[in-house]
Amino acid sequence: MSGAAIGGSMVAAVARTAAAQLAAFLALLLIVSAAHKVSQRARTRRAAQQLGGLQASRAALLAFGASAAEAIAGSLLLMPAARAAGAWLAALIWGAYCAALLRALRAGRTDVDCGCSFGSAHRPLGAFQWMRALALSVLACCVGSAAMVGAPSASAAAAFGARSTPLFAGLGLLGVYVALDQLAGLRPLRAGGVA
């Protein structure tokens, strides 16, 4: 095997590992988000009503559908054989969410609680929320594209390592995500001041 072939296979292995870790992060984020929506039903319904401009009954249906879609996409992302479908569904969810946030911002409705924070505090709507949704949608597209390329089969022992390592990396990335979410909500930071 030539040096170029070895280098190419190493790059492909690193890319597959990174895609699996990102898939685990996105899956965990979607599952936690779905659970958060279920536990905060009133807030989620209110956010759906404000972002979608819907009546309360339709907002409740949209909130339920969003949490179900997130749970399904997250579950699919955890299964290598269904990862591409989960990633594309996740990209669609975050893309639609990004569009709803942009529509609210264009209408000058910064008072809307997007429901996108794990904390209970209401934060004014701004560029951070729609840029986050856009970034998550792009990440999901990258994972979906990588999953469509496929991965070679592995032995049972290697397969366990291939499943557990991305899961731990995904948990770490989720921790960083939640910490950044909390930092973004600090009023002095949002106002440009120093605490």
C-alpha cells in the first residue's frame, strides 16, 4: 500500500470518527431538547404560538410534533444504519426553526421567548438564536452527507468502541453546548458589558 493510500485511509477514518461524534452530539441534543419540550409544555406551546403565529390549539399540536420529530431524529442519529435519515430530519427541524426565528426578528419581535434555552429564564430574541439554529442545521447536513458515504464493517469489539467513544464525545460536546447557552444568556455579556 502506498503512502498516499495509507494517508487517504487515515483521513477517511478521522472523518468517519468526527462524523460519528458529531452525530452523537446532535442525537443527544435532540433527545434532551425533546424531553425539555415535554417537561416545559406550557413554555413550548407559548413559544410555538409566538413563533408560528398560531392559535393555542394549533400551537400545542406544533409543539407536540416538534418534540416527537426531535426524539425520532435523535434516535435515528444513534443508529449507524439510519444516521443519514436522522441527520436530514434534524437539518430540516433546525432549518425550519431558523426560518421561524428570522421571521420573528424581521417583524421586530425580540420579546418572543423562542423556548430554545434549557434554562427557564426568558431571553430576548437576537442573532445568537437563529445563528445557532443555522449552525446546527449545517452540522446535521454534514453528518447526513458523511453517513451517506458509509463506513466499512468492523469486528464486534471494534464496533463497541466505535459506538461508545462517539457517545462519550457527544456527551462532552453537549456539556460545552449547554455551558455556551448559559453564557450567551448573561445580561452583561448580551449588553456588551463586563461582569
